[in-house]
Amino acid sequence: MADVTGPSFREFFTVFFRIGMLSFGGPAGQIALMHRIVVDEKRWIGESRYLHALNYCMLLPGPEAQQLATYLGWLLFGVRGGVVAGILFVVPGLVVIIALALAYAFFADTGWLQSVFLGLKAAVLAIVAQALWRMAKKSLKGPRYAGFACLAFLALFVFGIPFPLVILFAALGGYLLQQAEIADADDEDAVATRDGGHGWRALASLIVWVLVWLAPLGIFMVVGGGTLAEIFTFFVKIAVFSFGGAYAVLSYVAQEAVNTYHWLTPAEMLDGLALAETTPGPLVLVLSFVGFLAAFGVPVFGSAILSGILGALLTAWAIFVPSFVFIFAGAPYVESVRKKPALSGALAGIGAATVGVIANLTFWFALHVLFPSVGRIELFAFHPFLDVALVWPQWQSLSLSSLAIAVAGGVAVFRFSLGVIPLLLAAGVAGLAIGA
């Protein structure tokens, strides 16, 4: 049985600030970092409680690592702990991504910076592949769940089925199979199970946080907002349906932001992901980069810089505030059903399907990194429900330099376990050397 002790609030604040500053490497690295610090080093949360919280967060739309930090904070200090942990997980990376977006908006047209990003994007491909591998090892518990992942990949990559439907069917399949076994609840946790009070209290919490989340819409209705209102409304929709985190939702956001709204180009979208990989915090911060460029390109208040910063902040508000809604309203009930194997099976099905979702992004990302020219082959369509097509590269456009950096990055990551920051620094230098 683990020797678990609770922290003081000051120590709790310091530790989660440290987590926010060090949370590089995407959700896999961030989840592992929180486990190492909160479970192994500090012994504030027991193993079974941590895994149960993680499974619930994987079920939710939005950034699962930030939701997990919020959940852990709620377990330790209630609502104030959840608010502090969730904010500290996001703010350092948000400040950095806004600063990088400013630099990108003014200097992206220089040749040397384009060369650096060539290397960064190729290295990010290795990082994405590593995230896929790690999640596959954790989530695919036997051939049945490997089948879940394959079906999810085909549903997204070939048939274009919406994310929520894929997740729903995965949860249903996992529920019916009931393969996963929930860990036995014991006395290893220093924190008591919070029942959240009566149902009216959970309902009141839900209403308050939804009103906080949607408050900018009320402001826009009074004063107008132009592009800012359009940005916020779009990312509110994304927050509701962004299952699987940044990797899962990126391909859809890229298609809409590039092809529908014309906020940025495919190259700028890939540059944004490369920037997000260099910052601490959730990878979904790449969406704040999108919001910045969208508002910067069509200024609302006559100032491109001010509009860009507001666009980035509104995007972050739309994406991250729902995490508090989901945790504070749902976590008390999730804690009360920790012993029910049916829920465990549903969460295992979702985890397996998420592997297929990430595989879909990996293919999309690899094609656009390695091939500057990518087309689409329409097979057949059953409008408005199915659009069966394949994304297909122009093989003669293969970038040998990007391929070389990506392969070298893969060897560095998989064989030598090179960290994210050294990998990106080396790749940026390599890209600069190739472009010189």
C-alpha cells in the first residue's frame, strides 16, 4: 500500500507551477510527468485513483492532460485546487505561444526562418510517431482493441466519419466487451472521495461554468466583434467535439481554418504545430496560434498586434474553460462509480479508438511534411453522410531533406530517447544548414 500524504496549498501551488513549466512533449509526456511527480515522488494520489481520473479525461473532448491536472487539483483541494492546477498547466505555454506567434507574424517571410521550420516540422513528425507508439502500447490490450484502433483509423482517414461518432461507437463496443478490469479501490489515497454534495450543487456548478465559458458571446452581441466573434464561435464548437486532444482535432481544424475560413495556409498550420511542440503545456495551444494569425490578418480594432493577441486569448478561453465544466460537474459522479467494470470497458474502448485517431493525424501530418504537393482522390460519396476519399501525395514532390531529418529524428527519439527540446534544436539547426 502506498504511503500517501497530502500537501499544503503552498506546496501544491509550487508543484503544479513546476509541472506547467516542464510539461513538454505532448500529452503522453505530460501525463507521465504528472504521474511521476504527483504519484511516485509526492505520493499525493494513489495509482488506482490516478488511472481512474486519466480514463475519465480520455473520454472527454478537449485537452486531456489539462483536464487531468484539473481533476488532480480537485481531488486535493476541491474547486480552488482544480482552478489553480488547470490554469497553471496552461498559462506558461500560452504566454510563450503568443510571443512566438508575434515573432512568426513579422518574420515568417525571411528565408532563414523558413529553413528552420523545415527542420522543426520534420522533427515534429518523429514526435507524433512516438506519441502514437506510446499510446498504442498503453491502450491496445489485445487484438480486439487493436481492431478498435484500425476501425477508428479507417472511419476517419477513408470514410470521413465525424470524431464524436467514432468515439461513441468505441465506448459502446468497450462497454459491451467489458474486457478491462477496474483497479480495486483501496485506502492508498490520502484524498477522500468527494461526492460533490447533492445533484443541485453539481447542476449549479455546471450552469455557472457554462455562463463563464460563453460570456464573450454576450459581449460580442453588445459591441460586435467581427473576426474575433467568428474565431470564438468556431473554437467553441471545436471545444465540444475535440475528442482525442490536439492530435485528434488538428486535421479538422486545419481543413476548416485553411479551406473554409482562409485564415492561414497549410504551411502556416504546420509551422504552428512546430511552434507548439517547442512550448510547455498542451499541444492544443496550436489553436491559439491559429486564432492569433486569423485576427492578425483581419484586424478588428485597427491594431494587428492587439487583434492577434485577443484572437489567441479568445481561442484559449474557448478551448480550456470547458475542462473546468467537465471536471467540476462530472468528477463527483465518476468518483462514485470507480468500481463499475462497465465504465472501465467503455473507457478502454475509447482509449483504443484514440490510437486510430492519432494514426489518422500521423498520416495527414507525414504527407504534408514530406510532400509539398498533396492531392485528394475521390472514391465515392453518399452525401451528406459519407465521403469516401484518399489523401494522395504527388510522389515527385518528395522533399529529401525533410525525409532525412525525419528519419534521423525518429532514430534519435526511438533508439536514443532524445528529449523534445534537444531534438527540436538539432532539427532547427539542420534545417538552417540545409537552407543556407
